[in-house]
Amino acid sequence: MKFNRLLSFVAAAVLCATTARAGETITLTDVAGREVTVEVPIKHMILGEGRFLPSIGILDPENPVRWIAGMMGEFKQLDPGSYAQYEAKFPEIDDIPLIGRSGEATFSVEKALTVEPDVAIFGMSGGHGPGSKSHEILSVLGAAHIPVVMIDFRSKPFENTPKSIRILGKLMGKEDRAEAFVKFYEENLHKVTDKTAQITDKPSVFLESRVGLQQNCCEAMGNEMIGKFVELAGGNNVFGDEIPGVIAQVSIEQLLLKNPDYYVTTAVGSAGLDPELNSKRIVLGASTSAQQAAASLAHSMERTGLSELSAVKSGHVYSVWHHVYNNPINVTTLQAMAKWFHPETFADLDPDATLRTFFERFQAVDLNGVYWIGLDQASSL
């Protein structure tokens, strides 16, 4: 849609807008460094990615769905297992208007305006929705007096997760909840980083992204997104310095030359996904059993050439839930990686306990599934 047509729609929407409710007007700085003026506490928001909903649950575990006036539709599409958990507990989630499917190109400004949000929450780097570089969308929402606030769990996960939760807490009037979570988060982050900062002997790690989306090996991940987890956990990403962006395709021959000590994959299979798709992927996340997850990981290692790798021969093969890259659950996965790479250093660390506490204290749904798995668990079944 042309920009002038969008502005005409905005003008009509503004003329029909109801009087703003009384509240405190504040100016905050979002994670993109933008100063945003907004009335708080807000009551209704739109989510530039539906998978931000569990982050809202950190601040309102009783019912995060009630805050959402509209959201992108990728939550149900990409993570049907988690969506089904929310659907079972909060059936009204199905009544939330969708303002797009997956990706900035599908975002509907008109729909976003008609749901009359108090604020729009976008991911700073975009991804599956608008971001800080979506200039036309930002202009139209600005003209309609809808403030847009950027959060981030993706680009700088361990730096921006606390900042993002504090921002959401300020918007929602849940600052005490936000501080409680940040305390939990930073304590568990330092359990890893205080030790890995002193480690000089780092094992080599291959990080394969989204196993099963392509037929051939392998989609390698660089030092961005989950690549940042490898370094902080005390590993050395073997393709990290060779991949300028997030991902790149590498051949089995390149991988055999690197011959990493550890092989870590990300799982995009999910409970509720088409069985044929799951048969090609590693399955982790909500409503996934350890047996199903381990079997899917073992199956993924049957691809041509992988059995020749030292990591596979030694059983140093693991998988993590792919959606960890966009979720404050990231700190629990970092702990799991650190324990894999340095089992003696982190002998007393219990990532499973951290995960349980995360769900018990800071999530609207119960822990019901496996979020990481190892090949050694597959061999013991």
C-alpha cells in the first residue's frame, strides 16, 4: 500500500479515536536508543512477534493474554507446541486479532490501527515482524499517536533481556515483577560468565541451525543470535569468524575439516507440527518427551558423513530449542551449554533446576516438555 494512502487511513483513525485515559506520561529509552513518550500503565499492546507473549507472562503470569490487542501470527505457525499450551489455559488467545502472518511484509498497518493499542512492541532487529528499520510502518504509527517501543532478545540476548523486561515492566506498571526477574536472570547468568571469563582452553563447537529445513548438511550459525551462547558458555564456534551474518550454508567436507569437539544443533520440530515435517527435524519444546527428543536427535545424526566426526563418535552431540533465541529462557540454555562444554567446572550447576524455577516463578504455563537434549540420552533409551 502506498504511503499517502496509509496516511489517509491514519487521519480517519485519529478523528475517530476516543479520549485518552488519565495516566502518567513518561519518556523512556528503548533498546534501540529511541526516546519514546507513552502514557503508563498501558492496558493494551500489539506484539510485532507473537512469540513475545511468554515475556509478557513474566510480568503477568496470571493472564498475559489480556494485555494483547493484536499480534503477528508466527507464534502458532512456528511454535505450535507452546501456542497449544496457552490455548488450553487461555482459550481467548484465539480471539486476538492477527496483524500479520510472519515477517514485516505481512504486517498490516490498517489492522494494527483498528485494534487501538496503547503501544506497539517490536523486536529491535525485526525477524518475523517489524523492527527498528521499518521506517514506513513507524511513520504511520507515529502519525496515529501510537508509540512504538523496541525490545530485544535476539541481537544482544544477554545484554538486552534485562533491559527489555524492565521496559515492559515500566509500561505495564509491573516494575517490581520486572526487578524480581532481572535479579533471577542476572544471578543465573553470572553462574556461567564468572567462570567462563577465566577459561582459556575452549573446545571447538559446530552450531547447526534449524536442522531439517534443508535436505543437505548444514546451515551453520555464526557469532550472532545463538552463536553468542557458544562463546559465553566457554566454547569456540568453528565457523563463527567465517560467517559475516547470522547463518551460512557449509558442506559436509568443510565440517569434516573442522572436526569439532562438540556438535550443537537447534530444533525447529514441535509438538503439534505436521508429522512429516517433524520426521525431518529435531523435536523439542512444549509437550515434547525426552524419548521423542532424543530419538529425533539421533536420527538427525544419520545424515551422510556425520558419523565420521569426532563429536559424534564421542557422543558430544546436543540440541537446543531453536526459539530460545527470542525468549528470556535463554539463560537456562546458556547454563546447559556451559555444563556440556565444561562438565567439571560446572559440576554443581543444575540447568534443569533453573529451567523449573523459570517456569514456576515467571511463566503463565507449566513446564511440560524438554528444551535441550543430548545424544548420550538417545543412546541410553
